[in-house]
Amino acid sequence: MSSILQELEAQIANVSTSVEKTNIGIVRETGDGVAKVEGLSDAQLNEMIEFPGGLTGLALNLEEGEVGVVFLGDGKHITEGMECKATGKLLSIPVGENFLGRVVNTLGEPIDGKGDVSAADQYPVEKIAPGIIKRKSVSVPLQTGIAAIDAMIPIGRGQRELIIGDRSTGKTTIAIDTIISQANQNKAAAEGRLKDHKPVYCIYVAIGQKQSNIARTVSILEDAGALDNTTIVAASASDSATNQFLAPYSGCAFAEYLMDQGKDVLIVFDDLSKQAVAYRQVSLTTSSPTGT
């Protein structure tokens, strides 16, 4: 009997307890891809919120008694009274060089059917940009491969360039041709035919386009041998307004990772007018100011 008591005492002595604080909220109202959640007192702006079924939400509207959370996916199964949990992490996506040659969605998940991608790091979708003093002046030209543009319009690595025009005037064609040109220049430099050339990697962000158009772009880049040099972030017209709104930020996260590795990056947003429409829709559904 004494041996049993000794064993029990030893097991009790080895028991360790820990306290974990979890920020739990209750869905008060849901609709139009938005949930009004009560109880998330410590939620931060742009924090990821976990919902049942593996759905992730984004805290966009912080009010005194509730938090407006937009769904990053299909939230039709979310109903009133369900519990959700704050993760304590701001929205971030997996990034890495392994994403070159792949097609991913806004959350960095591959959608091209080629399997999973091993990520090198997690980058926030919103990051404070380096100050003007830290930036180097634009000094290296970027060749688009289109003689008329390269001859008349000086474009350099590190600058922004707006391609503006009416519908079906070739704006996307210019961007795709530029991406193909970078891949050809990289190949020529690797073969020793182009000296003193630092490779340029490309990020193409498709916002609000038809899936057929995105698939056509992927096919064009693949046929031209430029897909291995490019990461495509796709937020098609069938995706939610939240995904279309966040797509440029995700594209920047991929580009910033490559930039931090010392690489030059060309990023194409096609197009930002659809992103502005998506942001206005998200703002109206969350009842937040549309002009900020």
C-alpha cells in the first residue's frame, strides 16, 4: 500500500500546469463575406482570425463593442453564435524563391495543380517601406524589349511606370512582353552573351480578370520560357472582393522577399482599377470609410 502511495505522490509532484490566454469571440452577425464579432477585445488591425472549418478572416474594422472581420475565402458555413479565435499574428503569406514558376492565390497557396511549395519565410502583406534616404537612385535601365518604348521612354530599375489606355489597346501585352524580355535577357546573361547583366525576376499580379485570361497569360509565359522566372498571383473575378483587394499586397510580399535577398524584381499589377473597386466594396460591407 505504501508503494502505491509513493507512486501517486511522485506522479502528483511531476504534474505541471500552465495557463494560456486565448482571445475568443462570438459571431454576432454575418453576411456579404463579413462577420461582426463580439469579444475580440485584444484584436489588432489586419490580424488573422481563425473560424471553424479552417477559414481565415481578417480584422479590418475595429469598433468599441465589436470587430468587423472579412472572410478570406468562402464563409457561407459561418453562422451566428459560432466561436472564432484571434491568432495574434498580422496577415502574412509564405514566400521564397520556390514560388518562381508557380501560380498562387492571395494567401500564397498554389492553385496550378503542381503540388505544394516549400516556403523559405513568412512575410507580412503590409510592411513599412524603406525611407527615401535608404533608397538608391534609379541608375540601371530596364529594357522592355519593345524598341519604340525603349527608345522614347526611359524606364529604370526601381521606378514606377503607369501603363494607361482604353480597353483592348495592348496594355497587358506590353507588360507580358516586358516579362518575357527579362527572361530572355537573364538567359542570355547566363550563357555569356550579355555581360554585366544582373538578373531580373518578375511578379505578375492578376486582379479581377477572368480565369480564362489568366490561364492564357500563364500559357504564353510558359511557351516563351518565361514562367520559371515569374511568380503569378491570381485573384480572379470569381474570387472575393477581399482577395482582389489584398492581391497587390501579396505580390509586394513576394517581391520584397526577393529584394531582401539582393535580387532585382519587376512587379506588374494588372490592374489596379479593379483593386480600387474591390477595396470600395470591402469598405462598404464593413461600414468603414471608403476614402482612406
